[in-house]
Amino acid sequence: MDATKKPLRISPEFGVYAEKHGVFQSLQRMMQCLLVDRPQDPIQYMIDHFKSENDEVPRIFLLGPPVSGKHSIAKMLCDQITTNLLTLDDMLTDVKSDSAEEIRKLKGKSRDIPNTLWAKLILERLSKTDCIKRGWVLVGYPQTREQARAIQEIGIAPEHVVVLDAPDTVLIERNLGKRIDPTTNEIYHTIFNWPTSTKIQNRLVKPAGITEEETVKRLLEYRQVCHGVLNSYSKKHQIINADQPSVDVLSQVLSHVQSRHRTVAPFTPRIFLHGPPGSGRSLQAALIAEKYRIVNISCGQLLREAVAAETRFGETIKPYVESRQPVPDAMVMKCISQRLSKLDCSTLGWVMHGFPHHVAQAELLKDAGFLSNRVFFMELPEDAVVERLSLRMVDPTTGKRYHSIYKPAPNSEVYSRCKINPKDFDENVQKALEVYRTNISELEQFYRPVIRVNADQDPHTVFEYIESCIVKPLPKQQNAFI
């Protein structure tokens, strides 16, 4: 940072490093913990916080009405992301502490248990090493606004809150078919999960509290208080329909818990747009640059501008450009590096299209320090590519562009003088497509994870999807939880 400049200018390398390693998010998380825990020795606390390396572990509440499948989905979720499954019953059994002993005594006397006591028990469990290192999924708690407030006051804050829900009629019917194996305590269902073993079938029993009257009463109690919990986590909760196959429910739960929340961290867009010829890369780049006031970088346009400026570099690449031959990668990189190194690119951000075409060029960009934070691959069927390109033409008199289907010439006179660019001839389009197909899979592997875009639709619809992916944070990778 140059303190002699006003306003202060931050090195672009620092921004790339901070974004890659989540520096801002780590500091934000640490400050939140400081304000909640208020340690006696803040410096040592911060050192211990950074050593824990647990900012990315899952911290999830899985809630919902009775018989919504919370425990089944939680078990599958924990297996998927390798984390700890927590329930209040298990805590009372496993945790040996004064709070657990006090709760057991109160339960034995059928007395109400204070919310603060439950919160203390939960905090003791979450403070154990396995929860710190691997994260946790807490099932079925909190159930009321008061319980949510109690755990918030002692510093328990989930990253994601999942609420499974379904119509009451579905839940009542589902509860009536529940059966329990008294030997293993496994839960089965007469319709959805009936055991194949006759021996197990014969020993299944009906659990208590599954009659229609009892289920309706429990659902009514839940509906009366659930809104308080949802309001407590209004910016973090996601309601998922539990009236569908468990595989689909799990898929939606995973999608939510792997998402990242919006932050106020500085974000400088560095976007690559890839796609076959005619996929609309230049149009989408122009729309993005105009909307977010970032720099629109077209590799071909940069080279043509260099030739037109008649610089020494322009004279060097002029034979390649005029003969439509590929410019050597070293020369292209020199031109792109000069543009990306300018202040507007490092402070505002950029969107690039037309480069790189293959992995070798992508490696050159990476080695030069120009890293992307969004990579889009625009997908378009080959017949649509041919239709878009081979039927377009230009009026050499006015410079206006036309298309035989989407934007025909206004009259026969204009049509008669229109010319087709040689690169849009069918054989040249097929060659360009073949080159693109040759390199596309390796590029996708190099830039993984990439964002795929269906370019065979209205351009503004395509832009809305690209825009949403730029604005929202990238989802967490599954192995980030492990």
C-alpha cells in the first residue's frame, strides 16, 4: 500500500491473495468471536483462533416439525460431509458434566428445564475437539424463540439453518406408519422403509405418540412457535419441502449448506468468458462491463488496436493480424499483460473473452499472476452456432450488421450489397468449432470449478444468470468440510 497516494492504493497482488485465502472473512469471523467471547487475553485468543483453522467447518441447525425426517436427513448429511451429528438425547447420555447431571435430575422429577441450562450443555458439547475440527449438525433445537435467544447469548451461531417442512396431512399419514425395532432402536416405516427381513418385521412395534390425535397436537404446538425461530435466523434459514424422496431432500440440503453467505469483503471481478464461436461472449462481456463499470478486454481488439497505433509492437504483430494467422503466445501475453497491469483493471476489475484458447495460454496467464475468480463456459449446440454465424452479413456501405433470420436486411437493395465475412463460411465455422472442441475439456479441468451457461436463449436471460453468479459467492467445495 502506498501511503503517499490519496486515496490509498492497494497492490493488486494483495487483493488476489486476500481473496484466495479468505483473509477478510477470517478477520470478520475472528472479530465476531471476540465480541461474543470477550476473552481476558485478546491477543492470545486471536492466535488460538487462527491456529484452530475451523472457519470452513459446517455449523448447521436442522429443524422442522415432528415426522419431517430431520434425523434421517441429518444422518445422511453427516455421512456426506463427514461431520458430527448432535441431538439433545445423545448429549445427555454422552456428556459428563454438572449441567448434564442437573438436567437429568430435573427430567427425573418431571420439572421444566431452563433454556439457559440447555444452552450450557450444548456449548459444552460444541467446545469439544471433534466439533471444533469437523463441525456439527444439531438436530431439532432450538424449537422456540426463547431457546434461540438463549443459545445466541452464549455465542452459539450456526452458519446455516435448514428447516424441513411438509403439509400437516402428509406428516400425520407418515407418522401413522412409523415402527421401531426395540432391539436396535432403528426406525422403519410401513410404506417408505419396510425391512426385508421377516425376523425384523416380526419384532417391530408401534412407538408411543403416533396416533392421529397426538400427532395433530404436536404439530399444532410446533406451528404456534416455529415463526419465532425462523425470525431469529431470518438471513440464514432455508425451508425445504420434505414431501419428496429423501435423495432429493438431501440434494437440496447439501446445496444450501455448501453455499456461502454474502459478505462485505472487497470484491474485484476477474472474469473469463469461454464459449464456441457465436455463443455471444462479446455481447455478454459488454453488458457486464457496462453494468458493473469494469474493463471489457477482448484479445482480438487489443491486437487490432496495437496495429492501428503503429507502435513497434504493433508493427511486429501486423503481418499475423493482416494474414489472419495466430499471433505467437508470447506476443499476445505481452499485450494482455500491459492492459491488465493498468490501474483501472487492478482496481475496478475486468472481463476477458477471446483468450486463453488452450491450457498453455492459461498457464501463461497464471504464471503472470492474472488469476480469475469467475470462469464461465457458454454452451451452444453446433447447429445453433452454424445458424448464428453462417447467416450473418454486413452492409459495407453503412457498416450495419444483419442476419437472414433474426435481423434481415430492410430491403432488396441493402441485401444485394451485403457481404459475408470469410470466417463465417460454413467450412471455416466447422474448423473453428473443431479447434474449440479440441481444447475445451482441458480448459474446464484447468479452471475447475467452472460455471456452465446455456447460451441458446435470449441474451438478457443469459446475462441475468451470469450476473447472479457474479454477485453471489461461489459455493463451498464438498472437500472443504473434510
